Amino acid sequence: MVNESDVDLGDGTTLHTYDTGGTGPVVFWHHGTPNIGAPPSPLFPAAERLGVRWVSYDRPGYGGSTPRRGRNVASAAADVATIADALNIERFGVFGHSGGGPHALACAALLPERVSAVVGVASMAPYGGDGLDWFAGMISAGVGSLTAALAGRAEKENYEATAEYDAEMFTASDHAALSGDWKWLLDVVGPAVEGGPGGLIDDDLAYVAPWGFRPSDVEAPVLLLHGGEDRIAPLGHGEWLARQIATAEARTFPEDGHISVLRHGEAALEWLAERL
């Protein structure tokens, strides 16, 4: 059972949260783009076996959370700290997929006294990273979308007004995962898309702007999983992050794409639970 509630930020805005409850160690789930923040039900059996409690939230502009124009990736740290305080949680791990990866790293970098360990799956790296060809290996739809974000909010809004879904962003293994164990992702994408492009626009603008921290600031243990065939956040992003983070362990799966790499999520959760 997942309990949902709103955390009041004290300025007339709220964050919509999810909590599986229990007394075990806490893992904050950071969702991708465009998703709402419900925790990953395909990993619930493993979490139950490990005694892990999932907590998560809709990033501002998604689901039940108030939009916040101009947010950056680092904003996630303050949001998570507020939610953790409201739920009387002191220490926790963080687990992010895709665009959730940068937000998980933000928590580790900016809340070092609270974050025990980090898992990033198919994580993006910061735009303009030294020695990183950011667009290399990225599908043309992704290049177009993020190039529009680089041009600013107006151009990004114009782009999203006519953007269409490109099934080629996913590999055959991704499509198999989406019709199998990770069909759940369709349940979190649907409400996010139906809510309009606001959250996605704010996410993409944040990805290409300065993040508000450096990945090299992270001192907690980090596990990075990446698929060799990823067309959305290409493998070069994960390899770059692994070089920047002194505590990182990288696991590459040559046959996997952006979604199918999540089939290794159970092992990643086991790694994380050992460090909580």
C-alpha cells in the first residue's frame, strides 16, 4: 500500500508525496522525465524482502506538486530535506532513473549528512561537462528537444507544442521491458503527459542549465548502471559521471537500453540496502 499526502512548503505551494510506510531503512525514489513520482512497483517485492521503505514525490510541475518555474537540479535536495523532515526521517538512500539520476546526485552532494548511498540508472550527465560530447549517441528527437531547451523557455515551449512521440528512442529490449515487468512505467508517464508539458519543460531547462552542484562533490557510495544501447541518455553520460565521482562503481550492460537496464534494479536495490 502506498500512502499519498501533500507537504506544505509554507509559501502557498505543496509537494505531493508517496510513502510505502514501515520502520525499515528509507530509499527516496527520483523519477524520470516525464513521469509522476510514484515509487517503482516492479521493485516492491525486493523492497519488502529487504525491509526497505520507499518515499518519493512528484517534482514541481508534475502530478499533485505545485509548478516552480526556474527550478534547477539542485532544488531537489531542499525538497527532499523538507519531505524527510515532515516524515521524521533522518538518513536515507536515493535511487534515480534517467532524469531522476541527476536529482538523486543533487541530494547526495548537498545533503551529505543525510544521504547514505546513491543508485543512478541511465542517468544524464551535466551539459557542458569537460570532455563529454553530450549529444553523441542520442536519438535525433532527444537532440531536438534538448537543443530547444538550450535556446530558452520560449523556444522549448514552441517545440513541445508540436512534439510527437518517437518510438525509435527505445530499443527492442526496451520495448520488451515496457510490455513486461516494467509496463508500470506507462502508469507514471500517462498522468504526467496528461497534465501538460510544464513539468517536462522545467526538467529539460534544468538539465541543460548549471545544476547547482558538481557530481564530483558527491562523497557517498554511488552505483551507476547504464545500458550500452541507451539512445536517450547515452552510455557516455554514465561513463563521464563514473570518472567524476571518486566513490562511483559503474556497471555497464552492453545489450540494454534506457528502460531494459532497469531489469538490474533489484541487484542495485540490494547494493543500496547494504549501505543504509
